[in-house]
Amino acid sequence: MAATLVFDIETIPDIAGLRNLHGLGNELADAEVAEFAFQKRRASHGTDFLPLHLQRVVAISCVLAEAGQLRVFSMAEPQMNEGAIIQRFFDGIDKYTPTLVSWNGGGFDLQVLHYRGLKHCVAAPRYWETGEGDYADAREFKWNNYLSRYHSRHTDLMDVLALYQPRANAPLDELAKICGFPGKLGMDGSKVWDTFQQGRLQEIRDYCETDVMNTYLVYLRYQLMRGVLSREEHQATEQGVRDWLAQQSAAHWIEYRDAWPAL
């Protein structure tokens, strides 16, 4: 059975890119450059959410489930720069050819990774395979690849649960909580830029990891609902997550474990 790789990214404004595009000099602080971009975006679109190509990746967190084993890990600043973060993510796809799972990955995460990967000369041949490559199983990718919205190599849970109808999209935090999972713990994506400016990069990484765990737990429930997991298998797999959490000593996992009461 293929490995399952659940992923989530965190981003901040691409300050260098904004300086370049708008001819802004170094006399402006990073926060001033970002506020300039936010104001322009609010004036033109009514929101300060920047276009995807102007989002700089500062963390990618993953849950890797393979052969009954569970790993949670992150590629993040300051240990790695943006190019290395993105390349490492796609190297994992080359290595494992996993089933990718995300929440809004088709509408945000992967699109950001495409644009930023171009910037950093990232190579991702397995991810872009559509049936014409040199891999022994390349022809299979014609009918099931990572790029098609309706193929299973990438499951965007938000998209598929809403039957591809944006008006039916649900927030991950709310869905996780009504399913009995912890959801977000005191932080969300809107706070990442302020947290980054304060130098609290570990908090961004911790938040990204707990959010990807929420996605994984919702995915297990989805696998139960569609019959891939029996009730017994689902119970055992979810218990495996609890067992993994019980072995963790990091503060964010202790908080997560405490927010997830036993059945």
C-alpha cells in the first residue's frame, strides 16, 4: 500500500518580491512593505490576502503514514530557506510516491508551491508526471496523477467533501472540532505574519504540525466513511495516533493531547 503524506504549509508576504515589483527601497521596513501591499490589495479586492505567487513559504509540516508507522516532521525556517523547504517536500514525493492529502491544497498550498518552486529552480519530476516520463509505472499517471482535481493521488479533503462546490466548503478548525478533535490551539493562519515578525518561528512550526494532525485525523474519518477502513481498522489507527501523542514531550503535542479527550 502506498504511503500517505498529509501536508500543510505556512506562508508570509514575500517582502523581497514586493520590493522588486513596486520599486520600494530598503528605507522601508519589512512591516511597512507588507502594509503597503495589504493596502493596495484591500483597495482592489476588499481583502489584504495577497496573491499566491507573493506568499513566501516558511514551513511545511507533514504526517507520513506508511506500513503502520507514523511520522510527523517539518521543513521550516530558520533551519532551512524557502528553496530548500520546497525541494525537500518534492524530494519526499519522488522517494515515496505517496498519496497526498491536504485541506485546500488544490486551492492554496500546491499552487503556492508551484509558483515558489519556479522561483527557486525546484525539480519535482514525480509530482508533475502525467504518463509520459521514464518511470517504470509512468503510464499509470495518465489515469491517476497529482495534478488532476479528480484523481486520488492527491485528495484535497476540503474540495472533495464539498463535492467541488465552493459554497459548501467548511473550515478545517470547525470540522475537526465537531468530529471531536482538538482543532486549532490559539493560533491561525492570520497570525503567522505577526508571529514571524516577532521572531517566534518555533510557534509557527508547532502550529503547522498540529494543524496537519487535524487534517490527518479528519482523513481517517473520511477513509472510514468511504469504506477504505473498517470500524475496527479506523479505531486501531486512531488509537495509534493517541499512542504516538503519548510518547511526545514537546509542549504543543502535550497541549494537543490534553485537548483530545479519550473516548
